[in-house]
Amino acid sequence: MAVTAARSGQAATEVRTGIGAAVADAAIAAVIAFFLAMPILTYKTVEQVTSLQVVSRWPQVLVGVAAVFVGRLALNLLWPHLSGVRERLAWIGTKLRDAFFAMGGWRTVYGVLIVVAVGCSIAGQLSHNRWLDLLAIGPLIIGMWRRSPMWLLLALALFFPFAPGATRYYVENFGILVLIYVMLGWGLNIVVGLAGLLDLGYVAFYAVGAYAYALLAQNFGLSFWICLPLAGILAAFWGVLLGFPVLRLRGDYLAIVTLAFGEIIRIVLINWQSLTGGPNGVSGIPRPTLFGLQFKAEGGFADYFGLQYTSLHRIIFLYYIILALALLTNWVTLRLRRLPVGRAWEALREDEIACRSLGINVTNTKLTAFATGAMFGGFAGAFFATKQGFISPESFTFWESAIILAIVVLGGMGSQIGVAVAALVMIGGTEVFREFETYRMLVFGLAMVGMMVWRPRGMVSGRVPSIALGEAHRIGGDLIEEGHG
Amino acid sequence: MEYFVQQLINGITLGSIYGLIAIGYTMVYGIIGMINFAHGDVFMVGSFIALLLFLLIGLTAATPLIIIVLAIIGVLLVAMALTAVWGWAVERLAYRPLRGSFRLAPLITAIGMSIVLSNMVQISQGARVKNLPPDIKDRLSGGFAVMEHDGFAAVVSYRQLIIVCVTIALMTLFTWIITSTPLGRAQRACEQDRTMAALTGVDVDRTISLTFVIGAALAAVAGVMFLVYYGAIDFYIGFVAGIKAFTAAVLGGIGSLPGAMLGGLLIGLIEVFWAGYVGSEYKDVAAFSILAIVLIFRPEGLLGRPEIEKV
């Protein structure tokens, strides 16, 4: 008797059909939510003149708890019926995809875009000297030929500074910023996505690059174009230096040690006042030049080409520099993936013990990934320094590392286009919705957790094998199983 | 000499706090083999809960000492309970769904959870440093000199005494739980082989949940201690204290409970002596460098066993 009762109770909780069980479950969830919120969300500390006071926020918290109850109840009651809805949605999705390809798929999209771009240029909607927007057409044609959305994004990126409505503010705070994070994401993707090493101190190499350029320019008067490779080499050197002793460690130890290194570099930057200027940072960092032409009012770029001087020229120039740097990162990564070292990285990510058994030098392989990633971080850092004209240790906190890691994780580790999309959504999204800035990190954190729970392979989870016999087929991320290392 | 003794006392106090946090890291690592990156932030949440409870009780300068002592005990217990709910929720939401996922997944959710917790506190409580009301702080300020020479005395304050006593009591209780209760036995079984433990009737999910609950409760104790000792907290304390406590766990040998306590004491002493004799600018660098040095030369720690890799 008791056994049957217990069994039926178990069945009820498993299938969650009975109304009573559903209500009880929802009530438990609400009680837990209440205890979670109890002091820390319900009361807020407020500084008064004499001492700290508390202000209560009972109404909001009670509404939240009620929402948890209702939401959980609805979920419990609707869960058994959801599969039908899901099938319907999947059916609609297939129909939409069929319709999309019936109309020509990406080819049509590219075609329309080419017509629009050419039309815009010819109709003179854009001012007469902006013939450069034609440069978006190249990638569109290649993309049409190869039918790949990557080229569409490239065309949009090339076209962006000349698009109608792209003001100085948008190019600087949206375009350049997003591309910096795309580049950092791609750089970290080599370490995390390809080699499977969790690096929580990536911002250290970004800082090394930025300070390398700033200090070399200030103390030795070197120009941006000389310092850019130097910054990359220095960052890679630091990567080797830091990586060599710790890369023998297990994955999670490595994460903590890299985090500690990131913090050490920041603390040294703050405290080594005679070299780095301490918390005040370095200011007056020179701007980059175009073959010696400066972007200034008199005798600069605008005079040389006989154009009206605007500060927009410099911003657009910076935009194309970072776009080129980001594309370089991408191109090098795609090329390296085909080399033995790149294939060793990916093998290492999948199963370290198998790699060792096959005679791959694990430490050297990890070290090359670490150094390559660090080098691109250094490039991005040098660009950041020249773009800002001022750097301080404030810009290189752990949060920066966390944002870059979130981009890589959400983009799907190892997927280049996924990282670019994630950077666009996360950085661009928060730039557009400025008023939600306070909640930005909260959303990032929740997204990281949700992503790992529901779609552990990222938003773009398919993977094309780097090398295959015959044609390379895209496979779903769920087919890949990783070993332990 | 007095200066040295004073630093020693301060170091042991700080080390007790680190040790309490380190136990949470070491237990979770022992049982599921992951670094609970959010543990430092659970400590911070516990500290904030305690601060709010102190403010809600509303002690004044006129409150008798016995009431204040009772209030501290009460706050300690309630904060432990409420923080334990947070520990449970973190495990349930972020780690349990990932059993059997690939190896970086739980670490990434742990970082996500850490970001969520610290930002939640930052948004709900504000980013500024919060001070414990002076009424409570001043009443606990006294102490007694253990050594006096040339007008400089090494003083043990009542706060330090409370912290060390509570830590010793909890460590004793905790060692007893692990060695002689059914829960402790289940935990040790899961630590050795989770599948086998499940086959012999151990409820693995429940054991892991309880491990997180105990870890969070101990972190809450550390949070209350931190609040009473320093009298000022902000949303960022969990990050730095978390790394240092993790360093302590690694130094002592991760997975080993006496190791966590020993590591905590060592890290506390090193930090205090470094700040006292070398300079406080680089005291965090000292702790972080020790982490790197230990991991490079003796990854199994002082009291840990070398890890055997299984395929």
C-alpha cells in the first residue's frame, strides 16, 4: 500500500500532471525565491549623514515571488502539452526555410543588397566623394558565388561607415567598439575555442599591448605602425613567459592561474608609478598616420587630397584599421587551423590524453596557442591605446576578460562567425540600449549560465571539420563528444 | 618582537577567515572535481546578509553587551541559513544540469554565476563601501595585551578572539560531520567514485547539494567574521577573497580539509607579514604568486595526494 502510494507520488512529480502536485511544486519554488530575496533584495542599504539606513522594497519582491509561483505553476501545467507546440513551431520553421530557399536563398539577399548599394551610389543619395561604398560589392559578389553569409557580414562591415545615418558617434562608439571586441573574441577563440584552454586573464595581454605602444611612443617617439608589431611580439612574449610554467596544469587550474596573472599585471601597472604613471595612466598617445599623413586641420590628409576637413576622416580611418586587424586575426586563424599545429590544437581540445599517446608535444602545442592568442590581444591593445589616446589600469580589469570570454562562449567556442555575431549582439546591443547599462554584466552572466545549460555549443553550434576526405560536411555540435584532459 | 607577535595575531585571524572559505572550495572540488568559482561571491552575499540583519535589528550604543553578543550569534545563524539557500540555488541552477557535459562547461557557468551574484549585489545594494554602524563596532573594540614592551603592546582584540574561537569550534564540528555521520560517509563515498556510490544506494544529487549547502554556510560564517573584523564591505570583496581562499585550498592540497585550514592560515600569515614588513601595495601579488608557484612545483599541495589521471 505504502509502496504504491510512494510510487504514484513519484510518478506525479516526474510527469507533473496532477494539479495538486503542480501547485505544491510551484509553492516550494516561491518559498525558495522568497528566502533567496529575503534580506538582500528586500532591503537596501542607504548612506545617511550619521550612519547606514535600510529602505525596504517589499512590494517589488512580493510581486517577484508571486511571478515565480505563477510562472512555475504555468510551466508545470503546460509542460506535458508543450511538445505539440514545439512540433508546430518546428513545422513552421521548416516551411519558412523552404520558402526562403525557394526564393533563391542567400543569393537573392545578396542580389537585393547589390542593387541597393549600386542604386544608392548612383542616385547620389550619398555625397559625391563617397564612392568608396562600392567596395561592399566585392564581398557580395563572392558571397553570391559561394552562397555564404560570412561575406554578407563582411560587406556590411565594409559599407558601415558610409551607410546613410552613420554619424561620427555611431562609427566611433558602435562600429569601432564592436570590432575591437570581435578581434579580442577571435584572439581568445584561438586559446579557448580551438585549443580548449580556459584563459581568464586575456585582458593582461590586451594591457601589455596597450602599454607597450603607449610607452614606446612616449619614451622613444616611435610611430603606431612600428609599434603595432612590437606590441604584438611583446604580448606574445609575455604569453610564452606566463604560459610556459603553467600550461602543464589541468584546465581549471590553468583558468585560476591566468586569472591571477591578469590581476598581477593590473596591480603592477597601478603601483609602478615611475614607468606607467600609476592610476593616472598614460595620456597624449599619438594618433596613427596614413603613410605619414596626419589627420589634422592643416597640412594633413584632407589638404593632401583636397577634401574638406572633418574629424570623421580620422574615425573612418581608425574603423578600417581595426576592421583590417580583425580580418587578419580571422584569416590567420582559419589558415592555422589547416596547418598541423592548428589540427593539434583541435585534437588537444577534444582529448588531451589521446593527443599525448599519439606523440603530440602537448606543452608546445598549448604554448603556441597561448602565444598566438596573446599576440592578437596585443595588437588589439595597441589599437585601443591609439584610439583612446589615453589608457589607465581602469580599462584592464577582470570584467573585461569576463566580457571577452562571454562573447567566445556565447558565440560557440571555435566558431568564427558565431563570435562575431555574439560581439555584435552583446557589445552593440548594450551600446544601443544605453539605459540598461547597469544590467549589462548581469545579463552577460545569466546568458553564460543559460547558454551552457541549454545550448552548450553556443548559438552557432555546427562545426565544419578542418580537414576531411572529399567534401567537408557541417555537423551539429551535439554529435561531438569531448574527452577529458 | 611585539610588532612580530601583533602581526602573527592579525595573520591568524585573517587566516581563519580564509580557511573557512577555503573549505567550501576544497569540499566541492573533492566531490565533483570542479572549481566553484562563485564561492567567493557566496561569501560576499553572506556578508551582505549579515550587514542587513545587523541594521534591521537596530542595535544602539545603549544596548547591553549580552544582547549584542546574542544578536551576533543570532545573525550568524540566520545568515548561515539564508546563505545556504543561495549555495543550494547556485548548485541547482548552474551545476546540476551540467553533469556529464564537457569539462569546461561547469567552470564557465561558475564564472557566469559569480558575475551574476556580484552584479546582483551591486545593483540591489549600490557599489559604494558599506560600513557597519559604529555602535556595534565600538562595543566590540576592546582587547587585552599579551605582550608589552617599551610602550608598544601586542593586543588581542575581542573580535579576533571571537573569530578564532568560532573557527576552531566550526572546524571541530565539521571534522566530526565528515568522519562520523552518515552524511560524511556519503560524501566520502561520492568523492571516491560517484557511480559506485549511486549503485550502493547513496543519493548522489542530495549529497552534492548538501555539500554546497555546508560550504555556503561556512562561507557565511566567514562573511560575518569579515564584516565584524573590518567593519566595511562592498560587492567586490568576494572576488579577491575568493582567489585567496582558493589559493589557500590549493596550497594545503585541494580535496584535503585540514589542508584547507592550514593553507588558509599560511595565506593569512603571508599576506599580513608581507604587508607589515615589505609594503601593502603588492600584498595581493604575493598571494597570487604563491598560487602560481605552488601549482608549478607542487600541484598536489602540502597535504594532498598526487592526482592520478584516469582514462
